Amino acid sequence: MPQDENSKRFDLEDRTFDFAKACRAFVKKLPKTIANVEDARQAVRASGSVGANYIEANEALSKKDFLLRIKISRKEAKESRYWLRLLEASENLGAERDDLVREAQELMNIFGAIVRKCE
């Protein structure tokens, strides 16, 4: 694998890791309503699955397995976006939530482009 492709792969690993960490940091700041506790739990799980499945894709044994893992990463990014949008954030946390929603959307777009390129 050429060096620039290799570094791009690890940049996306870092980016998905940073996304999951940012989601965890964000939910710690939220008011502890019943809805937020449940929705935050789902957001944390989905955001962590984005990167975990991307790492699995990089270790895939076949192109079919790679595409499946990338599609799962996209699905988990989409799910993260959904749960983040449901979270009740105060005014001062609304911008942070919106940034995370945008990052989830960007990750969905990246994984979608990878799928289109590989199919």
C-alpha cells in the first residue's frame, strides 16, 4: 500500500476514535433526564462502533468482508447522528451537539464514498 493511502487509513482511524471520545465527553455534560440517559447510552455505543467496524474493515479477509464492515461503519455513523439529534442539550451545549451531528454526517459521507468506489 502506498504511503499516502496508508496514512489516510490511519487518519480515518484517528478521526473515528476522536469522534467516539468527543461523544463520550459531550454526554457527560448533559442533564441527567430519563430520555438523555437512554439516548446517551445509545449514542455512546453507536459512536464507538463507527471506528471499531472501520478497524475491522482494515483487517478484512476479502473485499466482500471489507465492504460489509464499511457499510456497518456508515450505518453506525447514521445511528450516532440520530441519537445525538434526540439528546436534549441546553443552549450552551447545542452548538457542541450540532458539531457532533455534522461530524457523524461527514463520516457517513466518507464511508458512503468508500462503498461507491469499491463496488
